[in-house]
Amino acid sequence: MSRPRRALPPALLGLVVVALIATGIRPYDRLTWLLETVWVIAGIPVVLLTWRRFPLTTLLCCLLALHALILMYGGLYTYARTPLGDWLRDMFDLSRNPYDRIGHFAQGFVPAILIREILVRQSPLRGSRWLAPLVVCACLAFSSFFEMIEWWSALIGGSAADDFLATQGDVWDTQWDMFTALVGAITALVTLSRLHDRQLTTLADATPMHIMKSEVDSSGAAAAGASH
């Protein structure tokens, strides 16, 4: 792996950590910021603890960092009040701030590549016609689970959870959120699968043999289990 590629993950990590600290100083609503950024707070140690055994492709690192910035920006202002969303609403004469649609598109787009990377490296699905449908199903399942989290937040927090829900009076907001995530997942697979495959090959060539053997063993075990 070239030196710039080796330097990129630490640089992205530094950017995300700085943004996390900066957005956490004076967010519009502390609870909303925490609910939006908890995925980032939990994800950073997971990536660090598993990196030696399961390093990620450059593409996935960039997408995860971008998604973290989207979440933190929404958490800073709340999704219904983001300046970017207000600008898009005024520019395109929309009826609502559309930033939550961007967030849910990313909620499908980025996890699609994450799930694809895990399945390609840890299951017998590489090259299988079932890979893409299963990735899309997993993304839609996560989006549905996230909507249940929003529902539980509303039940527990009442009106205090309004900023987190960001429905903006749309009775079909839940359905739109899941549909937007579905579109994001499909878009990611259609546009990035070939690039992702090239980076997976490059990563495999640069990965130490004992780690590759572990991944192959995991895929073999999964295949054996599926055959029984």
C-alpha cells in the first residue's frame, strides 16, 4: 500500500474526532446531538480495535468519514434546522428542509459498501448473484430498525424527541426515510461496486498472509455451515 493511502485513514480519523469535539461544544440540542452522533462515538473504537485484523478499504474509510460528518452536522443544528438544508429548500422552492433526506440516503449508501465489504471478505458470497440483494435487504432492515429507534425515542421522550425525529409535519416521513435509504443502497451498489472490487483486490494483495488465512477460514466455515 502506498504512503498516501496509509496516511489517509489516520487523517480521516483526526478529521472526524475534531469535528465530533467541535459540534459537541454548543449544539442546538444536546440530546439530539447525542442521539445522532452515538453511531460515530461507538464506531470509532470498533474500527480501531479491529483494524489490525480487519483493515478497511480506502473507499469505505472515506464513506464512513463522510457519513460521520453528515451525522454530526445534523446533530449540531438538528436535521430540520441545518443551514445547508435551508439553502436547498429555498434554492429548489421545497416545502421543507430536506437535510434529513440526505441523511437517510447516506444511511443506505454508506452501509451498503460496509456490509458488502464484510460479506465479500467473511462469507462465501463474493461473486454470488445473491450478494447485491442481500446487501440491499440488510440496509433496508437497518433503516427499519432505525425508524423503530425513533419511535421508541418518541414514546420515551415525548415532545423532547421532536428535534431528533425531524418529521416536519410529514405524515409519511417514516416511509420516505426507508425509501430514501433503499435508493441510497441501490445507488451505492450500482455506482461503486467495480471500484470497491478493485480496492478489495488491492487490499488483499497488501494484507499479511495470516490475516488473509483467517478471512479465508471464516468464509470456508460459513460455506460449510450453509451446506448443512
